[in-house]
Amino acid sequence: MSSSKATPVSPLAPAIYPDLPAVRGVGLATAQACIRYSGRTDVLYVALAEGTVAAGVFTRSKCPSAPVDWCRDALHGGSARALVVNSGNANAFTGLRGRESVARTAEIAARAAGCEAGQVFIASTGVIGEPLDAGKFEGVLADCAGRVDPGADAWAAAAQAIMTTDTFPKRATRNVRIGDTSVTINGIAKGAGMIAPDMATMLAFVFTDAALPQAVLQDVLVAGTAKSFNCVTVDGDTSTSDTLLLFATGRAGNDPVNEAVDPRLAAFREALDDLLIELAQLVARDGEGARKFVTVEVEGAEGDASAHRIAMSIANSPLVKTAIAGEDANWGRVVMAVGKAGEPADRDRLAIWFGDVRVAREGARDPDYSEAAASAVMREPKVTVRVDLGLSSGRARVWTCDLTSGYIAINGDYRS
């Protein structure tokens, strides 16, 4: 597949892309292995300093990819020395051959990194069901290992190399203190379609030079995922390959922190949560064919979990999403999505807003409804749909995008 079929950059793409600073103990390199694409990089190799620990969350799909299975096992070892990511082929639903391909890739990377195969983490994204030839990594990973770079250009190239139908790279950075020590957190992600929250959604890789035990790292990652990637959806489809990995090199040398609830870790947790939210929102902004970035807020539910399920019902509704694409303030479709969620709701207590314009209350159209005001909200590139169930104090917020003919065009010929 040639990169000439790339779609135009999403109109919701950031105006400015941040330069990511070096993270002590992390070096990156990219390469062209011609796995599926020609004329572009499709492999990312990340070298991690000795002593790096890893945490991860993965798809809950019952048909996970071979790299997901590998990473789950690798986490039990605790340490990480290398990460290999390829785009163009997901190595999912490839049977024994897929598992053998992952094992061979790990062996090739381990030789390049001078470590054990179990210290290599692997992620793949792209077409499902096609075998991945691990021989394409021979020589490529050794070359990458010899020219890893910690600088901003290397981070930018890394975010580019892992893209598939993405129209822009996704990267974010934060600097924060643990006690008296400054630490850096960098993250990159990819995702535009087959996006629905059921752990992390898509591929995302986060790196920090903080010194944290693996158990603490895992705790903060799981908590951050619940507020970010598990609150984003594009099309309601959970990928076989969803992977979110967090690596901590320990090179910042901060004082030991042995519990996630340690007050000294509060600023770090907040910064990590914020970075994950930014990456998740970038995924929604790059939804295949998207022209609108949509925030769905639900309040007044019986509980937060109930509010979340209702919000996701709204965000995943093709009828709601196409109405937003058509700039139609069709609150009837929101009512439908609330009602089908299977959660406690009272039609006669329901209130709905598009932006700041209340369009419905107490089970009927708002008596002060203004079609002109509602239509003005729907013409904006960012649209907020707010629902108050009027039952209790449960609330949730999720992010999605509209559904346009562009989504069909992209996915109708994805394997072509």
C-alpha cells in the first residue's frame, strides 16, 4: 500500500504540535521495513535504560492480537529494555504463525538491545488476519539500536511511524515534581478508527524518568485510563490490538515512593491523567472522517457508572453522530440514546442542552427553545451535548466525533 492514499489532515488537528523533550533513559529510532506501506516509516524502536519498569493495560476483546498476549506475559517479568511497534499489520487473528512472529521479533530486538527477549515489548497496528513476516525486522532493528536519539525530532518521528489511518501524529508532554525532583512524562498515541473504550483503546506509549515501583506504576496507569482512554469513542468498535504501556526509567532519581496514594505522588498523578486525557481527545479529533469534536456530559444519574454508560450510549449512537455531522439539533435522537442505555432514567425529568442552549426539559421541548440558537451551536467545530437525568448526583464525561461519509470511504477500501 502506498502512502499516496492518505486522507487530508483532520480539520480538528492541533494548530501547533509540541516539541517533546528528552526523557532520561529513553532513545528512539524509526525505519522503513515495507511491512505494508511504501514511502514512509512503519517501525518504531525504543531503547530503554537498564532498570526500566513497565505497566500496561490492554484490550478486553476475546480475540486479542499476538502482541497483546506477548505484552501481558512480559509484564510479569517487571523489567523493560526495548519497545518495538510496527504499523500496517496488526498481527491479529494469525494463529500459531502470529505467535511465532512475535517471538522472533522479540529475539531480533533482544539481540539489538543486548537484553532478554522477555524484556522486549511489542505492539502492532494495521490490517487484521494477515501474517506478519518477522524477517522484515532483521537488520532493521539492529540499525535502529545503533542510532537511537532522545531528542524532539526523534519523538516527532516516532509519533509519525505508528500511524495507520491517522491524519496527524499525536504527542504530549508534561513536567512535574516528585518531592524536590523534576521528572518528565512524554506520550505518543495512534488511533482514528476501530476506537471504543474497553481498557485503553488504540495504541499509546508513555515514558517517564520517574523512579517508581511497578505496582505503583500500574495503579496510576489504571486510574488514569479510567478518566481518559476509557472515555473516548469513535465508532464503538473495540480493537483486537488495544495497548497502553507506561515505562519508567528511574533516571530522575527521585526519593522512593512505595504507594500510589503517597501525597508526594499527587502532582505526578495529576500530570499523567492530564497527559492521557490530551492524547485520548486527540484520538477523537482524528476520528476517521470527523469534522466535529463532541463532548458528551451526563449528570443527575443514579451513579457515576450509570452516567458513564448513558454517555457512551449517546456518543456511540450513529443517529446522534450523523445529526451532529448534519448540524441538526435533533434532541430526539439523544432521548433515544438515553432510553436504550438500559440505565435508570425518567423521561419526565430529562433535560437536554446543545452547548448552552437548553432544547428539552421535563419530557418535552423547552418552551423557550430557539431553532436559530441551537443551529448556531451545531455549526461550531466543537459541540457539547449535556443531559441531566434529574435522579441523583452521578456524572460522567466522554468524548467522540461526528459520523460522516468520510468514515465509510476510509473503511470501505481499507484493505485495498
